[in-house]
Amino acid sequence: MGPAGGAVSGRGQVSVEQCPDGPLLVRGADTVRDAAGEEHVVRRPVVAVCVCGCSARAPWCDGTHKVRRVRRAEAQLEADG
């Protein structure tokens, strides 16, 4: 029971942390709503949410950002000479 006899749901406070060149790490959420407004149930204490827009498992990160980062670095090396 929560305050004044109401129910309390969820896992407590939700926190979001941006990984450098990577996903958002979301802790304590019950659902994640994607850009289209669809809600996705969270089944783990921490989930990685894609921010690069290239994940085949959106809204979840599948590591595609790592491949994109390598390709950007290779392209920069070629451009530099």
C-alpha cells in the first residue's frame, strides 16, 4: 500500500545515463515509449535504448553504434590522407 491507502507500482526511481557515443542506459523503468508512441515493456533492471537510430531491435540498442563509429573513423583516416 502506498500513501493514503493507494497502490505503489514500479521499481522506484527511474534514472537515465547517456553512454559516450552509445545508448541511453535506463534503470528502474517499467516501460519505454518509442518515437511512434508505442510502449515497450522493460523486463530487466537496466536496458540500453538506441539513440543512433540504426538498431535492428529498436528501441533497444543492438550495438550498431559501434560499427558506425568504426566506419566514421575509417572515413576520417581516408579523408586525412
